[in-house]
Amino acid sequence: MENIIEAKNVSFSYPLDETTRLQALKNVSLQIPKGQFLAILGHNGSGKSTLAKLFNAILTPEQGDVYALGINTHDETRVYDIRQHVGMVFQNPDNQIVATVVEEDVAFGLENLGIPTAEIRKRIDEALKLVGMYEYRNEAPHHLSGGQKQRVAIAGVLAMHPDCIVLDEPTAMLDPKGRKEVMRTLRELHTAGTTVVLITHFMEEAVQTDRIVVMEHGAVILSGTPKEIFGNIPLLHSVGLDVPQVTELSYELKKCGLHLPENILTVNELANALADLLGGSRCPSFKQKI
Amino acid sequence: MPIIQTEDLTYLYGVGTPFEKTALNHINLSIEEGEFVGVIGHTGSGKSTLLQHFNGLIKPSAGRVLIDGKDIWEKGANRQALRFSVGLVFQYPEYQIFEETVYKDVAFGPRNMGLSEKEVDIRVREAATFSGVEDSWLEKSPFALSGGQKRRVAIAGVLAMRPKVLILDEPAAGLDPRGRDAILDRICDYQRTQGTTVLLVSHSMEDIARIATRVLVMDKGSTAFYGDVSTVFSHAKELLSMGLDVPQITRVFMRLHEMGLPVQPSIYTVEQGKNEILRVLKERET
């Protein structure tokens, strides 16, 4: 499969003072296939935000190469092409909104590209409908909730028609409702074919993706499907990451000698497995998302 | 005698404007000394407005707020002293740090209390220890610290006043799991060793289930529930209908209960879940 982003042996460091540097990334290689929904997990300081900033040439690696849609990010003449195809959304919605009206904010990137007005209008409407904020297009951003503002920020990126969208803890400052709104939007984008890279601390978000990469001390230490990653609970504990409560409970019960299926990640899966164990009837019709 | 008490506390925003809104609607609440209260509620449910009444930052539109049995708005009440005894840590408190050094920032509260420099020094060091502020940071500029470190400094600044009631609005928001556990563990230790009454707002039901002794649920400007953790989480259905979460484990046991299995529905930690399943299996064998 075609890779939308490829990092080859990249290293990066930040200056701490005049003589010492902090090594943020050490020889990291990562391939992100087109259309994948990828979650990057890891502690603060593990290097995940630095890696994300390499994906659209906000930073360029000190060693190694990053290719976005096949373009080397070291090629300064192509930076704007890369940014158009790989969009970024950050943690704090208030720091990303520049205009006083929602639709003007979404138009900001397009106007900078010199796109014709009619086309801008079309793209704004499309992008706001995609994130479910079309009804709010004439509102002032400060009247919106955090989740709504974050969806406006996502719309601003989508209006550029990117192939890939990278989000650095987009839900960290949101309440549970806002978090769910943003996750629903990301799942829809993924279904529509956009490559989504999500940096998060929330495991219930990570279990909804295709693939999880875990970073620690500037290196990728694990990569696999959510089922594979959460199958290794002792390792997750050792790197200090959260494990969903249901996964934790099935792990504890298995340690007590009970027979439960491998890799339980959702409320449904655990409830059904326990019902089988206790001899109750399953209710597969109940399709509530975790 | 309860340490915090409200009588028909009502608060309206924007009185006389088209935006008038009832933020709090006849709240009657009484919180005993030494409780660890987890406060949950939707954005806009009135929880922050309620908490800001407890140290007199907001004056009720109607009703009374009593701290230690005294109406804080009666004539002659000393509200400055009230703010020393009810410490409030806002959301993202690291943005409120302003002094040149960490030491001066933590000392700001106790100095305003008019304490001697010797006593201020004792308070600063004690608060620093409790909140995990290292000695080597004290003479540094707070702006040279990381976000998580700055947050500890901000919390130390409130602890240095030795408040009888400590109120924290989402103290772990935006931190990674390790940082979150570190902050919450320190607050728990502080509460246990000092016997302080703590009110802590969180959106994480798993965290509330783990650390609180009681839970206060706010919904549309009213108190929907106030009780011990298991009682409140046994109302899982009502909580879900208010748009709140319940712990994942609670949802599993609610589901099993609905399927007609002989489990308690009000289970909210992994440990309880494990014991409950083992209990049911054991009973089956006998």
C-alpha cells in the first residue's frame, strides 16, 4: 500500500542551553499507509509531538528523512505543497481560531492560497457540513463550546482538501461530550478516506483506531492493532499508560484462572464474555459504542 | 456541624439583560468536614458557579452560604479571611503564576495573610513538599518549568495558606496519565494526613470512583445527587441520561444486571468487579 507519510531513521534534538541538547527523537522509522487511522500514544516528553511536527515540515529532522506524499520535507521549495496536503490541529482550540466569524476562520487558509471566491464558498460549506458545524457558520467563535471550536479548527484544515490530518491531543481540553463530537468527526473523515493521525492520552479514543504506535524516550516501542497493543498489559503498565477498565478486569479475571476471550476492549465484549461465563443470555442487539 | 452549607442558594447571570439565565436554582447542600467530594456535571451545569460561591467570589442572588456555620454575606463577615480558609485552585492554574521566582509565588498567599517571614518560610516549604515542588526549583523562575511542574507550584500556592477547605477545578486536565496520577495521589495524601475537606471537579468518572468518598452531581443548575460513591453510581441510568459518563466497569455490570444475572449493578472499580464475579461464581458452585 502507498505510504502517505514515511519517516526514515529520523533524529531530532532541542537545545537545553548553550552546550547541552535534549534528544527528542532517536532514529525513528515509521510508515503511515494512505487511509489509515493511526493513534500515537506516549507520555509527555516521549517525542510524539515532535514527530508529528516533522510530518508537515514544521520541523525538519536533524538526521534522516521524512517524506510526505513522497516529497522530502528537507526540500524547502515544497513546504507549502506539503502543508496543503498534511494539515495539523493542535490542543488548544482558542489558540487556533483567528477570525471573528466561524466561516471566515475556515476561509483563512483558502484565501491565503488565492482560490477563487466561488470555490472558497463551496469548500467552506462542505467542510463545515463535514464536521457538523454548518448551522453555526455565522456565529462568533467565542460563543461556541470547546468541542465546537475544535471542530471549526478541523474544518479549517479540511477546507484545504488535505490527504492527511494530524491532530496533537485535540481533545485534551474538552469535556466528555466535546471529546465524543471530535472523535465522531474523525471516524467519519477516516471512513471517507482521509488519513488521520491522532496523538492522544485517552485509551478509549485509541481503541477506535486501526493502529496504535506507542512512543517512549524518543523511540517507537510498540506498534500494532488496538487488540495487539492492549494484549500486552504488563508492558503498558511498565510504560505507565492507562489500560481501559474492561481490559484490566478481563486480565485480572484471567489471572484468577477464568476462561475469557483474548483482548477485550469494549463494554460490549466484556459484558457478553461474562454473560457466557455466568450462563446468561447475550443481547447482541445492544449496539452502544463504548 | 457541616463545614459547607447552602440554603436555597440561587444565582442568576445577566439579570435584566436578554441573556438572563438561572445558573443555580435553590441549592440546599451540606458537606461534612473531612469529606473528599468528587464534583461532576456537564459543562454549563453550574458546578463552577457553585464552587465560586464557597469562598465568596460570587454573591448569591438569593439564599445563603454558610462556612463553618457562619453566613459569609452577613454584615461584618470577614471575607478576606474566608478566602484563606477556603482555597480555590482554578482550571489550568499554571496560567495564573506571576511572580519572579517559584518561592515568591508560593509565598504570595501566606504573605497576604500577614504572617511573619519565618512562618511564611515554613508554610512555603511545607506546601512545596506536599505538592511535589522540588527545593531546587524554589529560586528559579516559574516560567522555566514545564506545564505539569508549574501546575504543582500553583497548587502549592493555595496549600501554603493551609485552607480548611480545598477546592480544585479539574486539577488533572490535560496531563498525561503519569502526571495525572501523581497530582491526584498527592491531593489524596494531603487530604488524608491533614483532614482537609476537598472538593474536586473531574470529568473522569474512573478518577472520581478511585479517590472520592462522596459524589456531588450537578445538572441544569440543581444538585441531581449527593451521596457516597456507590449510591451515586447506582443511578447510572440517570447519570447517562444527563449526558454524563459512568465508569466503564459500571456499564458492564449494569448490562449484566439487565441480562438477569445475579450481580450487583453498582460496581465501579476493577477490584470490586473482580470480587463480584468471583463471588457469583463461588455461590454457583455451592
